[in-house]
Amino acid sequence: MLKAVKVRLYPTKVQQEIIASQFGTCRYIYNRSLALRKFVFERYGKTLAAHDLIKRIAVLKKRHPWLKDADSQALQQSVRHMDEAYRHFFRRVKKGDTPGFPRFKSKHHSRQSYQYPQRIRIDGSKVYLPKVGWVKAKGLRPEFAGKIKTVTVSLEAYRYHAAILIDDGIETVEPSHNGQTVGLDMGVAAVVADSEGVIVDPIDFERELLKLRKCHQRLSRKQKGSKNRQKAKMRLSKQNLRIANMRKDFLHKLSTRYSENQVVVVEELNVKNMTKSAKGTEEKPGRNIRAKSDLNRSILKNGWGMFFEMLNYKTARRGGRLVKVPPEHTSQACNVCGHVSKENRKSQSHFKCGACGHTANADVNAAKNIRDRGMTGYNASQQTAA
């Protein structure tokens, strides 16, 4: 089974210069490969294979000797990443989606990265990176033992990290769950309501978002090219990273708690389409979210997509499974008698069935419907709104 751990790196100034050079060379190879593939396809209607593009690296090294300073396998890996992005684009086009074409990488992007496919070693609290040497690391865990598959070195908010992918050699997973099935209803006022009646409030970002706005204001007042602007940009990047880490920490703890169940049932939500169609009618304790942008922000900040990804691999790691069911009428159907009507949901939090009089929290009632659909199977034609 594959496992990953992300550690903080503390390279010296000399190592930072080498890593910066690796970022630049891998970015250059990625962009040249993408440009060549795009040119050949537009001019001749053909697609260059990844191994053909990798062969061209040797030609580019003759033209540009500075490419020889970079790790050769890291350069090859950047071509493979471009190839995967390119093929993924066409796979989504065939499915009827409208994905964006692979973009060229920019040196001005807030996050830079490159990947080593092999020749990585770990010794205590240090990680060996080819061309860089032994780099001090923080966050290595002894339980992550096994064969190292890849190591992705990244720079974000002026901090260096290494994402280490390890194969622990375990093929069969012993179930360690509690044998229960739980349904989860995702929302804005409550990020999660489960079929057991537990309601989880979203994390409060107001204070951090206020700091973020102040960082933006300070950056806008600095003169371009000045050292003070560079410092303000660094503070802004760190604040963005802090908010992202707070969200990940919250979702990791939440997904770990629910992955203890044998089966976790959720709605099959398309967050991208939801933000397009949001009309700003959701209610929140103490105020109404009227603006469409405000509702979209509330949907996106909860990180539903990231939460589902965490649930998927964590339930599989424990021997359980994640089930997705259609979301039609989950909030309008009565969990007791099955009556479906828009009038059943009196408000954001109150549900009262017009047929049998059953009352409950609207989100908990929806979570029970989601759980039952996952246990018995569901066909959208079985229920029609009254």
C-alpha cells in the first residue's frame, strides 16, 4: 500500500541555490515539451509520445549546457508530468467536460516543485536529494518504512517541503473499523451532519481572513521592486499557507474520525457546478448569505472535494469503503415515511414531514436518507417530488 508523508526541509543557502536551479531547469523542460507537443499537433495533427520528448532532452543539453547541472531523472519526470496532464485533458474532453488546456509553468507562481523518481535516501532526520546532498528535515516518522517511490520537492510561502511517497509492502488490509455504516450530509451552516445526529460546525476563518485582507492592503501600498514589497509578499504567502494548513488539519481530523466506520456514505456532489449555480439563498446562524460570491466562498472554504479524497483513502486503508449516492431529494424526503416535498423543509435547520408529521433537524434527516441509500441502493426514478 502506498503512503505519503510531507516533511519540512531546511536547506543551507548553497542548497537553496541548487534547488532553485532545479526548479528552473525542470520548468524549462516542461514548457519546451508542452510547446513542442502543441506545435506538432496543430501543424501535423499528430501527438509526440513521452519517450520521444525525453530523447530531446539530450539535444537541449547540447544547446544549453546549463541543463547538465540538473538531475537527469528529475528532468525526465517533468516530461512525464506534462504528458500526464496532456492525456488527462483529452480524457476529460471525451467525457464531455470542459477542462482547461495544460498551462505553461511560470517562475512567478507562488508554488514551485520538481520530483525525483528514485535514488532518494533517508538517514535519521536527513534526506538525501541528488545534486543537492543531505538536507535537514523535520517531520520524518519511523512508521513510514518501506520502498521510496517518489519525492516531490516544493517551495511554497518561502518554505521548503518534501512529499515522500512510500510503498510499505502491505497488500492485504485487515479491517479495523467498528462495523457501522454512517451517512454524511455536507452543508454550509454545518460542514457535516451525520446520521447519528452529530453536527460539526465549520472552522472559523474570520480572524485569519481579516489578517489576509490586511496583508493584501499592505502589499498594494508597497512600491514595485522594493525590498519592503518583497517582505509584504512573503507575509501574504505565509498567511495564505497558514489558512490552507488550518483547513487541511481540520479535514484530516474529521476524515480520520469518520473513516473508523465500515461504510461511509456521501452525496455525489459536483462542487464546480454547485458554485456556478449558487444563488446566494443559504442561511447561516446570525445572518443570511445573500451574495452569490459569499455563498460560493462558504462552499469552497469547507473543502468538500478534499474531504472526500481523504475519506476515500483513509477508509480503504482501514479496510472500509466510501460509497457515493445521487443527491436528489435527500433534503426533501422524510426518513420515516419517504414522503418527498419541498414544503417538508421549513428552514435551513428544521424539517417537518407534511404527510406523517415527523420532525427532525433537516441536515440529520438528510444524512439518514443518504445512509439508507448507500445500504439499500437507490434509483432516482423511485422518488418524485410532490
